[in-house]
Amino acid sequence: MKEDSTNISRRNFIGTVAAASSMFVACGKSVPQKSATASAILDQAPDGKPLKAGLIGCGGRGTGAALDFLKSGPNLQVVALADVFADRLNGAREKLQTEAKQTIADDRCFVGFDAYKKVIDSDIDAVITATPPHFRPEHFAAAIEGRKHVFMEKPVAVDPVGARAIMDTAEKANALGLCVVTGTQRRHQHEYIETYNRIANGAIGEIVAARCYWNQSQLWYRERQQGWSDMEWMIRDWVNWTWLSGDHIVEQHVHNIDVINWFTGMHPVKAVSFGARMRRVTGDQYDFFSTDYEMENGMHVHSMCRQIDGCVNNVSEFVVGTKGSSNCKDTIYKPDGTVAWKYEYPKKEAGAGSKKNSPYVQEHVDLVTAIRTGKPINEAANTATSTLVAVMARISAYTGAQVTWDEMMKSDLHLGPKEYAMGPVALKAEVPIPGKGKEA
């Protein structure tokens, strides 16, 4: 069988065996980030000299991230934009002008696959990158090479090569003292942080089991329009194509997987997963996944995600300990199931909402605070680990094989075309069939 980036054999997914670079963590242990107490988190970043950001990826999430950045503190500006489509760029430009009074000059608006380089080379301090995840490793590497602080959306890659590249670049960011925040906003939510700290201090004893879910209705899609090339259609419909999004277990369920990694202080070392495509309209992805993860200490984690209309929904995480359990978000239970502790949410004032920020804004508060206080933070490696855990399960479901962390750290799988241009894309739009083409 010919081996290219679109075959779904186990040989292709796992890749040829090569020595893992010493800069990559090849063991099953993941050290959790130290969390501040919820009460110590600033609701607004401190003032300072103007901090200028450039946005790479002007879709809905990118535009939203730019607006959240501007809400996070004083003296913040968005001064440059990049996207492969002029209409997306113009939409973001108009929204930033209308909602945040940010006027972006014509010579700071860049269109094309190389537009990100022009944003990074402009007079900015930070990069906000929210393109389809396939492009994240390249854009992150360029931003750090350009000595820019970074906010990048999750996931941070779609394949093992990309995830390991993020880990590599994260080390370079550390050496340069640059700040990097990713879109795993649960790590910036007051209630999650407070719950985490209590569990880290022994509130439920030793964690012995965990489960996580992202089950929801069908996500958006774009039907092909007359005049669209393969590349234009795929990028406009990116959330349905594995090479662009990683499939929804990577693109979306990474949030829940990341919480389990965070709370347990470990990441899975093995995955056995299954899934299928039932009702998806475009693309080459699955509609659901169910995964049995195994940690290095033998503990098992159940992971489930689905995007199908008319089914029961559930977006949550749960950990079970020797002395209790928790939903990870805001409640700790005794062994008998009664509530031992519950997070006290801020009371709403008359005619006003909660005093606490949206976690989407809080991410940027924490980023700007780190930059202005000279206390760097870097979430890239943690999010790359969680991304790779999700990729590991996707590969298991696509092939029907057990997949290990060690295999992921050696895999040469890199999804996507070799060149980026508007026109034909030499990729087979085939839905994976487990058990076929797998190595014995």
C-alpha cells in the first residue's frame, strides 16, 4: 500500500521509528501547572505602556479573541490583521472598529497564506493566532522566532509531528522569557482553579478514576459553493476536515481531556478507542468517539465525545478519589454522594452580571498581567500534551489499534498538503475504516 499523508493504515499513523529528541517528554508523567488561588486572580490586567497585538485568523473565534484581549486591561491595541480570505479579514476589521473603536490601517491588513509573516514583522508586541489548528505549529514557531508574546487557540496541532513541534517551540519561548497562553480556558476559570487547589490538597484523596465528555448537537458546516476550489472549500469548512481540525475529539474534546490531565497530574500512555460517521454532511471526520485511556499507574479514564442532533448532551469532567469525588468545576462530594463543598459564585448585583470575567477574557487578563509584571507564563507544552492525547485516541479509533504515547512521540505522521495554494488539493477525502490496512 502506498504510504502518503492520507492513507489510514496503522503504519502511516504510527510512523517510522525514529529517536525521540531529548527535548520531548517521553514518559507518562505530566507535572501540573501551579495554580493561583481563585481570589488572587486579577479581574483586569495592570496598566502599562501600550501593548500592541496582531491577529492571525480573522474568523469568529479569532475576532472574538481580539475583542477579549482588548477588554482585558488598559492601553491595549489590535493594530494588524491577517487571513487567507479578504472577506473574513474585512469582517473582523469592521467588528473591531464598531465594537472596540480600533481603526486598523490598510497597510496593516494582509491576505494570503504568507500573511501571518507580515503581521509578525509589523510593529507589534503580541500575536493572537486562531487559524484552523493545522497551521498553528508554523505560526507559533514564526511568532516566537519574531520575539512575540502569544495567545493561541486550542488545539495546538492536528498530528504528532505538529504537537511535538509545539513542545519544541515552547522551550524556545521559555528561553526567551516570552509569555504564551492557550485557549484551554478552564485553567483560567475561578471555580475550576478553586476546585483544583482543594483536590490537590487532598480533598478527595488519591484520584483512582476519571471520565470526561463533550456530547453535543451537530456543529456547523459549509456546503461547497460554485467557484470555490478544493482548498477554499476545505478551509471555509475547516472544522469538518481532519487535516485542518484534527477531528472534533482533538478540536473540541481537548478541553475536557486537558482538565483530566491537569487534575490528575498525568497524561494517558495508552488508548483504545472506537467511533464512526453516521450523519455528518461534509468532510472526512467521525460523528462520535469513545475511548478507554490508561495512565502510567494503571488508572483508567473514560472519554466520550459526539456531535449528533437529537441525542442527550453532556459537557463535563469527573474525578473519583479514595475519599470522595468531584465534577472538577465547582463541587466536591463525600463518598456517600452528598456535597462536601461547593464553590460560591459571586452574587449578581441588580441589573448587572457577575463581577467575575468570562474565562475567554480572563485568559487575556492573565497573559497581559504576565507580560506587564515580567513574570512569564507558558501553557504551550501542557496544551500540546493534551492535544497529542486526543490525537492518540483519534488514531486508535480510525485504525482499530491500541495506540501508545511512546508511538506518538516517534510518529512521523503529518497531515495536510505539501504546499498551500488556492486550487486543487491532492488529498483523498476518505472516511477511515478501522481494521483495514492495519499492521499485524
